[in-house]
Amino acid sequence: MNNQVSYSSGWRDHNPGLRQSRSKRFFNRRITPLSLSLCLLVTTYLLFFPIPWYKSEDGRNGNALSTITQPIDTKQAALRTLSIGGIKDLNLDPAHIEARFTLQKEGIPLIVESSVDADFQAYILSLLETSNTVKAAVVVMQPDDGRILAMVSYDSEAQGKSLCLKADYPAASLFKIISAAAALESAGFSPEKAVTFVGRKHTLYKNQLKDKKSRYSATISFKKAFASSINPVFGKLGIHNLGYDVMAKSAENFFFERSIPFDFPVGKSEVFVPKDDFGLAELASGFNKGTTISPLHAALLASAVANDGVMMKPWVIKRVVNEAGDVLYEGRKSRMGVSISPETAKGLRVLMKDTVIHGTCRKTFYRERRRKVYKNVELGAKTGTINDRDDQFKYDWLTAYVIPPGGKKSISIAVLGIHGKRLGVRANRLGRSIIRRYLSS
């Protein structure tokens, strides 16, 4: 028998107190167990079948809870992008690269480690700040793996921008490296080949470009012409031995008119060649204000010579890690390309060493090479000087390589000095101080 259902004659309906007591018993006996059952069902459903407003796979939710889950998704996306895509999206400033520093990416602290030598870089900066130049820039790198040891620039106008990656500066006689490489590789030249010229060494007139020997002609070796940066020899070389196609190909092999892969955007070095013989002579000799280069690229020219013709990809960011120590990005050495053959690189080293011993760097390094730190060190260089189009500024270049005994820890260096009305410390003297510091340390 069901004791909960009893007969009633209705007399309880006339008693309010009894009616209230009956309602309480009803809720206690009926509603409370039902509510518990419903809560249990809802909880079970949420655990095994989460509904869209609680969490979605793409993080784009439809209510206020999306503001809680979104930062986690953004963080994961930022780290995933950094791991896969490199460091292009990080807010890095090439003018203020330190050995180790922290930055924020989407609110996430990231530790950046670079390849620069902090003390070495600070020393170079102090040199530039006291050089009395209008602007100056220095890049020091290792030719065998492309790592940047120092990347420093100075601007007396205090604009705070890096000059090392801008390809706005006339290459001047640095371009003789390109011409000499083409002569050695494509025109049958050797360092000892006899060449002739008439007139002054550093001028370039049409009457100096005739392919004829006269009683006024001076005869010298090709390495001497390179070391002393004799313009008429290289002007004649461009017209009579190389031509436009060979010159253009040699420049391309050395990454002119090509993008240079780096951790930061680098300006593209340009080659300006008028389609006439005199234009070729200007280009081959570097007597050309339209052919431009960046300090980083200038260091790469010497690095290819020192590294048997192989130009390595430059890099300055060693790695990026998060607070937990997870490596999100790591720099690795890789080839950019083969600019010249090992035999040609060997020939160019002969030319660049002669520049230091007998050429335009002789006075700068004559006593310097007697220092103990230079013992058995191979040093080669090329200088360049030219005015801007309005003759308001003088661009002064040095690019060099330094190979210590055993060939380990070699460096290539580029120094650019921009002078105004007052001539500051020349690029070859700045380079001398930097090389001495490197070898001494």
C-alpha cells in the first residue's frame, strides 16, 4: 500500500496552518530531490560535453569569458610564431644591440642574447664619438660563420639611427675589389701581370683610357695598381678587358643589387653603370658616386676574400628564450653564396696584403705591424675616398680582414667616416685602433 496517498474529506483545506505545513512537506519530499538530480545532470554534462560559451578551440568566444581565455591563446600564438617565423616580428632596434637584454612581445618577457662583444663594442663607440667626424659606422664580423662582433654607428646630429645597414654611401674604390676579382677570374689576370697607365694615379680622363702604350706610359704590376688604387688602370680594365656583362656578373656575385639576409632589414647596394665606355671606366675604378654600399656589405666583401670566396650569412641574434628557458629562436651559420673561387680569393689576398705593405695603408700600418700582437698575423685591406654629389661631405672607407696564426678567430672589418668641412680621424686610422684592440684582447 502507498502510505503517501491517503483519503481526505477536505477538512484540512479549512485550516491555514495545516495547509502551510503540508506545502513544506511537499517541497522537502518532492522538490529538493528533484533539484539535486537536475544539478547532478548539469554538472555531468559540463564535464563531458563543454558548451561553446565555456571554451572554444580558436579562442573567439561569444561572451565575457573570452576575455579570460584570450591572453593564453595570444601568448601561445606569439611563441609559436616566434619559434617558426624567426625574429622579424620582434621590436628590435639595430642601433642599440647589447650582449643580452629583455624585451616584451605581446606582454611576454623574452630574453635576447646577441653575438656582440659588449666591451669591444663600447670601445669602438668611444672611438667614433671622439673622431670629429660628422657620421661614422663600424661593422666587425667573423668571416667563417658570419657572426657580428660589433655593429656601431655615430651621428653628430644625434638622430639615433643605425648607419650600418643603410646602403646610401658611395662605394668609391672599394669597388676595385669587384673589378679585381673579375680580372683574376675572367680575364686571365694575375697579381704580377704588368699593366700600364699615363697621367696621374687618382684622376680619370678619357685620354688616360686608350689601350695603347706610349713613351709616357708607366708600367707596374697589377697588385701595385690595386694597392695604390690607380684609377686609369682599372678604367682601362673595365673597358678593354671586362665589359658590362662581366662587371655586372661579378657585382652580382658579391651581392650588389641583391637582398642581403640578416636579422634586420639591410639596404640594397646599387650599381650605377652608364651604357658607354667612360661609364664602365668609372664603375671599374670606383670613380662613381651612383654605386652605393652599406657598411655591413663592405665588411662582407672582405669576409668573402678571407673565407676562400664564400660569403656567409651575417647574424647578430644568437638566441631568444622565454622566462622558462625554452629556446624560441636560435641563429645558425649558413652560406649566402660563393662569390669567387678559392684561387681568386687567394689572388685578392695578395692584392689586399700589398695595400697594407706598399699601398694606401702603408703609412697607417707601417709601425703598427711591428707590434708583438701582429706576429704571424695576415692583414689585408682596401681603402676608398670620394666626395658626395654636392662636394659637401667626404666619404672615407676602409675594409679589411685579419687572420691570426692558425686561421682561427679571423675577422673582417668595415669602417666608414663621413667628414664635413673639417676632416676628422680617417677610416684607416680608426680601423688600426680597432684591429689592435681586437688582437690585444
